[in-house]
Amino acid sequence: MTEDRIHKIDALFKSYNYQVAENSNNKVRVYTLRYGMYHAAEIISFDKNYDVTKYKHDYSELGYATDIKILDSEESIEEYLFNGFFIKTPLGNELRNRYKHFVNKQLHNLPEGSEYQYIKSSYELIYQNEDGNILENASYNGTSDTSLIDKINTYLNETSGALFVIIEAPAGFGKTCTANEILNTFSVKDCKKLPFFTELSRNREARVFKHILLNEIDDQFPNGIKQNIVLEQIFKGRIPLIIDGFDELISKESNKDEVESMLTTIIDLLKGQAKIIITSRKTAIFNSDEFLNTIYESQNNFSLARFEIKEPTIENWLNKDKIEAIENASFPLEQIANPVLLSYLRNIPIEKLLEYVVNSDGTLINKYFDYLLQREQLRQNLKLNNEAQLRIFRKLNRFMSEFNITAESKETIKELIKDYNLKSLQESLKEYIAEERPTIEDLVDTLSNHVFLDRKNNGDVGFVNDYIFGNFIGENLIHEKFQQHYKNFTEVIPQDFALKSIESFKIQNKTNKELLWTIYNDNNFQYDTNFYFELDYSLVKKFNRKYNNLFLIDKTIKNISFNSNSMFSESNFSSVNFENCIFDTSIFQKTSFQNCGFYNCTILNSDKINFVDFALYACNTNNSFLEEIENKVMIEEESPLTPKLTEEEVLKHFFHIDGIKPRARKFSYIKKNLVGYTDREVSKVIDNLKRKDFLHFKDDVGFITREAISHLIHIK
């Protein structure tokens, strides 16, 4: 056995916190491990003819559990250690059971006999290798072509080196379901890997992401497995990381340094063969300068795959008969367009659905809540009617809003339920017969296991989903509970929580929508322009205010008029699709549209416009909309001394300073670096480059394609 191989094997055992025994030699190595009362000795023989019985006898006499291995290869020793420390432990069983527990949780909110099914939807992706070259940018419908899960697994299995997978989607589009489907594809028996899955939530503990992640590792792995062992296996690709809910730790109050630190923590782990998957709601973070700089300036080499899940359609959820039943009843489809409700409607008989849509005097969501609450009375033998249960969880929701948290320890949740509802809980105990009457503590424990709540990975308890959470925010406001209990109620609700209420109330009836809109509109909430745009569009479908510094990304806006009742100034629309919209261009000042689509849109007025007020970059249309805008733009006088902007001049900005390695650039960066040219001229060149497939855009970020790189090489 060579010294070099011995050194490698010693290092391998040391990485698992073994020590090399002094009586080791070049024919046999003895590695000892002491953990509490457990002492182990691994005797590794390099020569099958060498007698190692003395070693086994001596260490057994000293109280060590001994095992003799004949070395086949370093790889076999490494697999032996990984199996012993990870696979053949309760961790392996936990991986097998985790997905089963997840499915059971989904079924918990559905009628008896329901079946869980992952809802496939369309998605977009951009994949770049470790050199920064874009190897794929494409859209998939996810059903008749390659599914999202299959595509992700292809990259996980076939990418050599480190890989960073980002899965983005708005709330309710299936991020957590997707993360669990990926987890379920890992078979401990077949792939010899043990994924580390963590579901993040916001609590009152330290918010430093690096500490949170390392604490999660400590919590999920046994005490005998140190962080350094886990990290080493992450780098070797044996422990893929799946981090669900990255955005949970980000709020409006998060500063740039906090976000950058979170990104750096993840990217620092992208070494060797590491595979890291994160899910997040759609956020500008992943298009920010901080993110792009962190990615492209990192010393680590890794590939990057960005997936964006598009909104599942009602057809993805319901069969043809149920859709026809809803349409024939003239029931408003917008009142069912929510995954929580659709999953329920998918699993009820069509006769029950017909009863709801024909005779409903409110919203279907009220029927769904009645179903859950009445079932909870039977399932947990609760003597609390529907309204009493709702009051308990509205109070819990107000506490979470006050402290800006989405989860807390189970003991704290129980204390809150007891302390703030003691009188009603005591009254409910009188409804039980003597032999079935629980103690107050037992009743509180039962409520901490309510269908509205869910236990997170770290043991904390929070609301089961964003829809339930947001619905209680909205109800607390329209029932004036926040107003009653907080003099400064406009300062109590974090903006991202308020946005959850808007998202939830999209499927409420018109009266409740208008009530919630009025509360947010008439009180001095210190929210940004994006919030009020979302409020106006989602709840009343009209714009009646001035929107300054609006930045809207990846959204579809349908059937609305941008008329003189509103004004947009110094705003930016990025990857926004406008469908059947009417534009009065005079209400826009210093506003740009980047990589947007205008479909069946029309222009209201015929006034001339300055390009900077209604600036279009790399946009699409299905009619003459863009041509009409172009004809309305006032021609700027150009100096005869100013050189003409060339395509090559624009493309060279999509490389690192070395001029060799490609990198993504934001529109704002390109415009800033081409300040000597007019915005209109920059727009024309970028449009041409997009048409030639030399540039590809995702939101407000441009990527240079392989075709463009080949073109530049050719003209040199």
C-alpha cells in the first residue's frame, strides 16, 4: 500500500471524526471513534494474508466494538462509512417516510377517500453551465412534454460538478409540492444519497441565515454526526440540499446586506459535486445586482438552473364535467381560482359541486371552511362551533402579525390559545358529558393540532398555508379586530402579510373584496407602491391613484383600462403580459416596459409621446400596438458627430471584464453604460438582437446566447 493511498484513507476516516491508532502500519490501519459510552474500532486490512486477529482481540478486550474490512478501494470504504453514518440509520427511514407524511398532510384538509396528485403545470427555465454559457432557455407545458420533476432530475443526475437549482413561483403555484416531489425521487436504496430537506419559517429567533441553516443541520442529524461531516458529504454530492421557502426569511424590512448574506451562504456551499435546490416565491431578489454579482463573482464553479412555475389552469385541476357544471351555473370562475379551493373541489362528488354553485349565497370558500370546521368538531370531539373556532385562530393570527412571525414553538402556540381564549374554552368544557370531558390542557393540545395549523420541520407550528393565513388577516381587518386591539393597527401588519390577505381575498365575493380594499385604501398603511397596485388590480380591477416608482415583474394584467384616473411615473414593467388592455399613453411619465407582451391591446389617445415616458425594450405584440406606439414617439434630433450604436457595442457588455466569460446584465446596467446614446436607439438595437436570438431575456435581465458568441468570434 502506497503512502499516498494510506494518507487518503486516513483523511477519509478523520473526516468522520475517527482517530488513527498508533499501532497502525502500511498493512493494517486501525481507526477509533469514541462517542459517549460507545467506542468503535474499524480495522482496515490492506493484505488479505496479513493476520489481524490480534488487533481485533486487543480492541475487543478494551471494550471497543470492532469490525474488520478488507480494502477493495477507497470508494468502497467511503460508501461503507456513508452507509453506516447516514443510510443505515433512522435518517434513511425518515427520508422514506417524509413524503408519506407530506401526502397525509395534504389529504388532511380533503374529504375522506380523496387522492393526492401532484398538479403538473407549465414552466420556464434557463440553464447555464459553470462557464456562464446559456445551454438552454425554453418553455414547457409540463404535461404533454417533459414534466418539471423530470427536467429537474435530469439536471441533478447529469450535471457534473456543483449545481444550484432555483424554483420560483407565486404563492399557491406548487413550490412546496414540487420540493417534496423532488425529495420523493431520491431512493436511499437505489441512489445512495440522503437529501437534507428543510422547510423555512419566520420566527422570533436569530434571523442570520447561515446560523439558521447550520442549526437545521444540527437538529436533523444525530449528535454524533458533526457539521463538518455533513458539509463534507454535501460537497461530495451525497447529501443534496432542498431548502423550501427561502423567501420566508425575507420581509420588506430585510436590508440588502441580509439578503446578500443569505445568497452568499448558499453559494459558499456550491463546491465539488454539491447539489442545492431552493424554492422561493417570485421575487426581484433573483434579478438583483446583488444576486447577479454574487453568482458571477463567486470563486466557486457551479451550474445554475432557474425554473419558474407558471400558474396552473383550472383545467389542470378539474375534469371537463366539473368545469362544465360551473360554467352552466354561471358561477364566477374567479371565485374558485385558488389551489386550496380547487384541491377540495377536485375531490368532492359532482353532485355536491352542483349544489354549491347553484345554491351558493356567498362564496365557495365559505362552504370549504364550514366543511373543515364541522369535520374538526367530529374528528377531535370539539364542542366549539364554527365561529368559536374561527375566533381562536383569528387571535393567533393577530399575534403572529404583531411579532412578524409565521411559526412558533408548539408550547408557545398552546400558551397563546389558552391565555387569549380561556373563558370560551372553559365554557365549551361544560358541553361534554362527564366521562368524555377533557382537561383544559388537553383541549388546548387538541386545538394546537387543528386542521388550520401545521408542524414545521424544526418542530415549530404555523398556519397550514398562505391562503389560510392571509384569509385570517383579511377577516381580522373587515371585522375590525386589528382596529379594536391596536391603536397603531396600520403598523402591526407586515406588508408581506397584507399581500397574503389580498391574494386570499381574490376568491371572496365582491362585498368582502371592497370592504378589504376600503380599509387598506382609507388608512395610512406605510406600504410601497407595488402593494397598492396589487390591491387595486386584485380587489377592484381599476387604477385610481398615482403610482410612483412602481416595479412590476412577471405578471399578467387582463381586461383593464389605464386611463386618466391614474398616473404612472418613474415606473418599470418587466416581463408583464397585458391582455385586452386599453392604454392612455399620456398618464405615463418616465416609465419603461421591458420584455413585456401586449396582446389585443389598444391605445386610447393619439397624442405624441416622448420615448422616455413610454419606453419599450424587447417587447412583443400580436397586433399593431407596438407599431402605433413607434409612430407616436417624437423624433429626437441626433448630433451628426454621435457615432451610430452597433450590435457589437451592446453585446460586449454581456461579458466579464476579461471579455471572454459571458454574464447576465440588467437593462438598467446596459442603459447606464450606453449613456451616450438615446434610449430609443438602445431600444432598437436590443430589439434587433432579440429577434436574431442573440439576446434572451428573463424579466429585466438579459443573457447572451451561444449564437451571439459564435457571431462575435466569427466577425473577429
